[in-house]
Amino acid sequence: MAAISDIDKTKLPNHVAIIMDGNGRWAKQHGKERIFGHQNGVASVREVTEAAAEIGINYLTLYAFSTENWNRPKDEVDALMGLLVSTIHKEVPTLNKNQIRLNAIGNLKSLPENCYNELMDAISQTSKNTRLTLVLALSYSSKWEIIDAVKQIAEKVKKNEISINDIDEKIFESTLCTSGIPDPELLIRTSGEQRISNFLLWQIAYSELYFTEKFWPDFHKEDFFDAILDFQNRERRFGKTSEQIKVEN
Ligand code: FPP
């Protein structure tokens, strides 16, 4: 198990994204309802956010609710929304104390009104913080985001604000809901599943992927440090050769 002292602070990823998975299975393992897993998942959210701030990560994005999650039983969706509202509300003073800025990506307008309002309130109350940006992906899916970006660009072409030949990576990225947020260098998924599940498909083009068997409520600070350490031992080549990378460094 890695400790904070094992981390090389000069080789940190600027942005870490996490697919928090396995709350339901964790609850089942403990003979409880699924929501018990989500409730305990909040403690891991707190712990990992603290760990990221402690080592000096600048952006942490958490996949908290996908577009597809709306298809879960109504009881679970309601309970998750309730948990989000109460957690966001409760955590604002701690976020401010630790200089953490809250942000959110996704189809936020599709959230229940109280959840949307609580979120906007917390985003505005933490907007001046500069240590770590915590991005919650809520009612988010990458395919939704990409289609939405295409529509925005088509609209600009239609209004003659840009021509088709102007469309490049920069314009495309500026219409994604992650505009202004650097791409994650590291993507972590818990619970043993090895898939991306419609998360940041454009943004993870060059991300390192890290999968762990641990269920999200069992994922603690040391597990996060393990993932960072694993990242630090990888060679990122971006299409170049190993020899070229060694000369550059
Ligand atoms: C995936 O586990 C987890 C979710 C869909 C929700 C994550 C939510 C939280 C950790 C709580 C609230 C978060 C914040 C940011 C306040 P799963 O239910 O898919 O687990 P399973 O695959 O074992 O069924």
C-alpha cells in the first residue's frame, strides 16, 4: 500500500478522473440495500478528495450519476438525488476551508430543481477557491455531450459565425461541457469492471487507465496513492518512441 511519502510531487497528474463503481455490490456484500452502498460511497468521495488536495492534484472529476442511471428503479434514483443534495449542502464549509472549488458537468438542467439549485449554490459559494477543482459529472454521458457539441457547432455554421473549415479540435473542445478543464492524465475505475461506460470519451484519448478490484466504498486514501504511484511508473509516449521520450526528458 502506498503512502503519501511514496509519491513524487514533481510527476503528478494534473487531472484525475474516477468512475466510482461497486456501491451496490458492496451493499449486497454487507447484506444491505443498495443505497447503503451509496451512503458509504460518500465517505470515499470525501477521503479521495482530501487525498487529491493533499498531494497537489489540480482537478478531480467524479462520475457520480450517468445519463443511463436515470433508468434505475425510482426509489434508488430518488435516494441518490437526496444524498447528492444533502452531501453538497453539508460539504460547502469543508470545501471552503480546504480551498476546493466545486464544478459540475452534464445535462444539469435535467436534475431535480432542488438538486440543481443546491449545486449552483455550492458552485457559486466555492468559486473563489484555487487549490483543487472538484468536478462532479451529473446526468452526464459522453455521447450526449458530443451530440450537444455537434449541435452547437452546426448552429454556429448556420448563423455564419464560423465556416466548416474552421472546425478543429480547439473549437470542438470549446463546445464540450469540459471546456476550460484540462484532459485527465489518469482515469481510475473501481469494482473490477474494465470499461469506460460513456465517460469522457473525447477527453481520455491519451489518459492512462487504472482498474482496481476494490468496490468504491472500500477505496481509501492509500488506494488513491497506489493509483498515482502506478501512474508515475508508466511511460507516456503520445505516439512517439521510447527513445524519443528518453531524450526529451
Ligand atoms: C456506482 O455504483 C455508483 C453510483 C452510480 C453513484 C455514485 C454516488 C456516490 C458515491 C454518492 C454521492 C456522490 C457525491 C459526489 C456526493 P453502482 O451502484 O453502479 O454499484 P454496482 O455496480 O455494484 O451495482
